[in-house]
Amino acid sequence: MASTDGSADLGLDREAALRASQAAIGRKVGEHILLNREGQPVSLASYRGKPLLVSFIYTGCFQVCPTTTRSLQETVEGLQKSVGPNQFNVVSIGFNQPADSPQALKAFATQYGIRQPNWEFLSPPGAIVPALAQDFGFVFQATPAGFDHVLQVSILDAEGRIVRQVYGESLVPAELGEPLKMLLAGTPVESNELVDQLLDRVRILCTVYDPKTGAYKVDYTLPIQIAGGVTFFIAMMIFFINEWRSSRKSARHKGTRNA
């Protein structure tokens, strides 16, 4: 897809990526077989019985993936204190194959000090990456600097069904904690679709991949457009109210003169 200035548009269609991600909610993830850090096969079905948090990373990323992983780590540590260390599991999946081998993922986890026993790093065979990503609604695209991809953590229930997608580089603990506690309490995870989808759309649209630097940056275009629209609406309302008051005042003066 080409941009208006003739250069290649290397970014994702973020609205389409959001639709694909949201469409995965309610989907039961398949029994995919991946390899753990020791090279042993692990089925995603083996994590059923407890809630599961799933993130996608690639080990060649030196900015966004480490940042999101550290944010997830801090959130997981807090959740373990509040709900208990053995109440849920976490999986990070390396989607860049064959580079994200079990050895590469092991080195990644060691480098960033992730030692939680309930957190595993899994390497899928390259052939199943498309189907695996589709199951989770995870969208990514190769760029000269690496990958442009959705920043999401999928929350699965004990049956392996996706109940919530949480977006962003820096995770808000409550966004993972509240649905996780609901799952542990046996309460259905419900969402206000209108509010949640708007917030999710803003988060994704405000986190933009910059292929020149290989990093994500904040795009203030959407918030500025929204603020501008609200300001214009308020200004127009004030204008019409003032005009209405002026016309009423003029009519009263005219009536006084004619009396």
C-alpha cells in the first residue's frame, strides 16, 4: 500500500488490526504444540484449568518488547501478591521464526530477569505461526526495522477461551487484575463494548510504529482531532446562545419602544 507521497506505507492498518484482535474474544484457542525454553514440546491445552495471560514478542526487538515485558512482569508480580502465586499462568510466545528459538527465548528471559515459575516462554514451529496468531487475533507485519505489531495481552479463562484483550506498551494493573479476579471468582467477564472498544481503539491508534527508528512513538493526531472537534462544538454552542440572547434582548427593546 503506497502513501500519498509515493513512499511505501509499512505500518499496519491499525483499525483492521483492532477488529481482528477484538474478533478473537470468545474464541477457544487451539491445542497448538510449541517448544519451551528447554526445547520440550508443550501444548497450549496443558494450561487449561487456570486463567492464562498470553503475550507475543520477538527477541530481536530491543525497545518495545523488553518494555512491554517488563511492564507485564511488574503487573504479574503485583497480581501474585493479591491473588496468589499459583492461581494463573503466563506465556510469552516468540513469533519471529526461526530466530525466536527456545535458546533465544531462554536468553531473553534470563536477560530481563524473569524467573517466575508460572511464566513460560514458548517457541512455535514456523509453520503454525499464522494459525496461532489468527487464533489470538494477533496481527504483525515485517518492516525494515523489525516488526510492526499489536501490543496486546490476551486473557484466557480456564477453558482456553479468550475473554479480554488488553492493549498498550505500559499495562495498567487493574486492566489485567480485574478480569483475572473475576475469572478466579467464577464470575463471567463482561465488558461495556462501546466504552471498551473506544478506549482500545485510542490506545492502538496512539501507539504508532516508526520504521525509521524501529521504535513506537505516541501519535497525538487522534486526541488533537477529538479535542479540536469538542472545542469547535462548544464554541458554536456559545455563539448560538449569545446570538439567541442578543435577539431576545433586541426584541425586548423594540417592544419597549413601541409601547
